[in-house]
Amino acid sequence: MMRKITHWIDGAAVDGDNAINVVDPATDQPVATVPMADQATVDTAIASGLKAFDTWAATPQSRRAHVLFRARDLLLEHRDELAAMISQEHGKTLDDAAGEITRAVDSIELACGGPALSAGSTSLQSGPNIDTKSVMHPLGVCVGITPFNFPAMMGLMMLSVALAAGNTFVWKPSEQDPGVSVRIAELFGEAGLPAGVLNVVHGGVEVSQQLIDSPNTEAVSFVGSSDVAQAIYSRAADAGKRVQAFGGAKNHMIVMPDADLDNTADQLTSAAFGAAGQRCMAISVAVVVGPTAQPLLDRLKTRAEQVVVGSGQTAGAEVGPVVSRRSQQRVQQIVRESIAAGATAVVDRSAEVVEGFEEGYFVGPTILTDLDITSPAYTEELFAPVLTVIRVDTLDEALELIRSHRYGNGASIFTQNGAAANEFERRVTAGMVGVNVAIPVPVAAYAVQGWKASAFGDTGLNNASWSFYTRPKYVTSRWESVGGQDFGFNPN
């Protein structure tokens, strides 16, 4: 049976018109319908958040933390259910989807520390009998616009801190896999979150624009492609909103001559092909320094040929489909054109068809080398299990390659040389950096933050979100004993 996904407004499911199909990318068959919000629905969701804001902002921080902690427990209790929903709508394996829920819970646990993490400061005697303090205030109704690749985690990274800080939230998930967002909102309601504090509306570009343009929303957080991120950043800034917008990536791994090649090949295989390459921190470029390129390629070839491609809901599958037919066809075309232009296909499983799922949007693990750095396979974010391998002679060349790329989300180095690792840390132009760690996404106590065209705005997600979702107020006060009056004319 087809599931019917709804909006979630003012603590209840809300039907809508203009429904579209949500398709299982492993079968090309619809599994659910989701309504596309009109202006009235968007306005209702914002109004619900606005109505709930004063009461939620006045709720003691310990009470907010209690609700969040209960929501954390419910998410873990329902992890298998949520993972199955993500796998069906997105295509990722069940294990990968369950891991997404586990990682999302880290953000909620961080937010449960709101009473300490959002504290202001006080300076006594900042002047004669004068004290000065800062206090952090919530903003109001905040908006989160999230991508398809992490339909649970990205929204929870945003809303956990937003709610802990006393804001209300309107979540617009990707229309490609929206079901889990509504289920999460339901679980927050079960945890005791008051109606209107968290609302979910579905739609495309028009709905995002309506949320940004509304005079009753205060902040916008977005994750998606760089072109859209820049457009949203500009639109929200023009509307006077606080905004953070995270874009694409082309993450490089530098492999030094002294690296443990077996360990490097294992981690690179997982980082490049896991989640079908549809992670903003996936490694899509290996930069091999010196003479170890061929031994590494031999190891990667063996591993890439062994990866099991299949439906994410099939036991034993390691890589599921990409999210859409359009994405599949685009990637397959770029691979074909790269090979025609002279690239060497170490492994080419890009056109692989999975038995029993012949209509699925599968792209198998693919490794290209000997390609020009002007090739789209190198310059563009493919968001697929395609790895390009580039040979260089020195660490300087490798670092220059990273510096010259438009993206700067993440980068890593594999080496046993501490001096090389230190130089890499100092000079690499990326926001998240790994040393012998392939996917260096920091734990929630730190920030998720890219550089260059990977991010627009001044703050990252997770722990950095406290400054995004609050604004300071500085209070200077003087209390003196009853007595003589001082009109402030004394220069001393």
C-alpha cells in the first residue's frame, strides 16, 4: 500500500493538495505520496511557530532539555522503523540509515546541555558601582531546509540546538525522501514538545522562497548544492534574515609514500563508495604522492570489484542506488565522456544493472585515473560512487591541487610522518580535516563547517549553532544606596 505523508503543523498531521509521488530508487516504483504546500499552508505553519514562541522561549531551559532528552530516547527506540523509512525513500542500506539516526542523536545530546552552553557572562564593577552582563536570547521562528542525502540527521542537527535555545522551527525537508521528517516531529510531540514548536511543510523551490521571504521568520539554515546555497544566502540576507547555507564538496585524500596502503585502501573504499557516494564528506579524489599510485590502485581495484551493489533493504548489500534517474544518467554520462577523453577506467561499474532491480537507479563503484583536472569528473560534485585518482610528485603539489579547487568542505591525509601531517593541517584549505581519518566529520561538540564554495555564512552546525540560534543582549546596570544624587557631571 502507498503511504500518505502529510504536513505537520501545530502538533497534528495536516493533509494537503498537489501531491507528488515518493519513489523507491531501487525499484523506480512509488511508495508514498507527499503534498506540496501552498502559500496558505506555509503561512499557517509559520503562524503556528510564532504563536508558540513566547511560551516556549519562557520555558525553563531544564524543561526544554528534558523534552529533548525524551525525544532522544524515542528516536533510539524507533531507530529500526526510521531506518526502514529512510532506506525505502532514499535507497541507502539499512545499516547506513540506522547509523544516520545514531549520529543524529549526538546532536540532540549536545543540545540537552543548553543550560550550560547558552550561558551569558557577567562582569562585576565594570565601572563605579556598575555591573555589565550579556544574556543570550532566542530569535523566533527559524527555518531549516534540508537535503535528501541525510533526511534525518541534517534536520536534527539544526532543530536540536534551535529548540534548546528557545526558538520554534519550521522544517522543509527534501521532497525526495520526506517521510522521516514527519515521523520525527510526531516523536518530538510524544516527548512533550508543545504544539507549534516544531512544524514540517513539504514543497519545492517556491516553498523555500516563501519561508525565506516571510516577515515572521528570523533565521534560515540550508544544506544542498553550492549554487542553491549561494542563491538562498543572498535571498535570505536581502530579506534581513540570519542565514547559514552549506553547499557542495569535492573532498580530497592525500596519500603519502609512507602510508599503510592496505589500511588506506580499506578506508578509501568505504569513504568513496559508502552511501553510494552521496555524502557531503565522501572522498571523491585520491591524490597519491610519489611512486605508490599503482600499488594503491591495485588494492582499490580488488576492493571496488568486491563491493556488493543492491537494494538498500536487501541483506548483504553494501551500496544502494543513487537517489534519482536523473542523477544516475548524469553520472553515467560524465564517466563515459571522461573515458572517451582519455581517462583510464581502473574499474567501471557505473552502468551496472542489479538482478531483480533492473529499473533501479544504480551506479556501481568506479575508479578513474589519468584524467585532466579540467574534466567534469574532477571539477564537479558527482554525488555518486566515483573516485578519481591523481598522481603528484610532492606534498606541495597535492596541497596546491586542493587550494585551487572551488570547494573546501573536507580533506584528509594518510601518512606515518608527523611533520607531513602537521604541514598538511596548517596549510590545507578545507574546513574539516582528517589525519589518517578518511571522513573527518567532528563529533557534535565541535562544528560542521566548510570553506570556500562549500559554505556561505559565518557559523557551522552542531556546537557552532549556539551563536547562530541566539542573539546577545548586553545589560549595564548601576544600583546605589539611597542618598545623595549624582547627575553624572563628575569626570571622575
